[in-house]
Amino acid sequence: MLAFATRKIYIIHNIQYSVSMSVYKETTMFYGALPTTFVRARSLRNSMTNVESLLWEKLRKNQLLGFRFKPQHPLFVFIADFYCHKARLVIEVDGKIHLNRKEYDQNREEVIKQLNLSILSFTNEEVEKDIDRVLDIIKGYLLAIPC
């Protein structure tokens, strides 16, 4: 069982978290997600954006090379737009709101990397205008990992 421990302060949704990240990297696909994160994730699953729904239609039911993706998946204090546990891959689809959330996105990315996960980020425009290219990038990543 691999573990790491660091202390870091994150400000997420105007709430300050002083976190001792003793998270077991290999034991759970939720990485210590808080109960409130699960509630928020369920709400987000029920109200995905049009762009998220468009990508979800291509990822759901193991359609992409047989890999199972989960939408709006809790990871520690964050919610990944899409997550594949077997590939340890987070996929984020970022709209214009992320232009004003640089610090939040940096914290999210740092935590995801500390959890030994990979992240692929796409803009709404990339998904809307060229979903085939987005899927090719995801497939390229999936084909390159040893599973």
C-alpha cells in the first residue's frame, strides 16, 4: 500500500481546507473524497453541461477501447468531469468560467498529480467543434498505458 503525507492549504469554493494528505494511492478510486463531495458530484451528474453530455455519450458504456469512465467523479475534495480508474486518467472539459479560476485549477491539477493520476484537459470549444480529435487524443493516451 503506497501512501504519502503532505500538509497543504487549499481554498476551494471559498472554503479553506488545511489538508494532511494521507491518501492511499492504490486502495480506493475516490482518494478520500468527503461526503459533501459525493453529494455535489451527484448533483453535477444530474445537470451536466451540453458539452459534457456530448463527450459522455462517446465515453459511456465502455465505448472507448473498452475502458470504463465515470462522469462527475469525486476525487479527494475535487470532482473530475470524467474519470477512468483502470487508466488512472482524469478528463476535464473546461468552459469560460475557468478563465477566472486559475488558482482553483492549479490546485486541482496539483492534487491530481499528487494522487499519481494523469489529467487531460479540453476546452468546451475543442469538444464541440472537433470531438473526433478529442477522442483520438484520449485513445492515444489509453493505448500508451500499460494495463
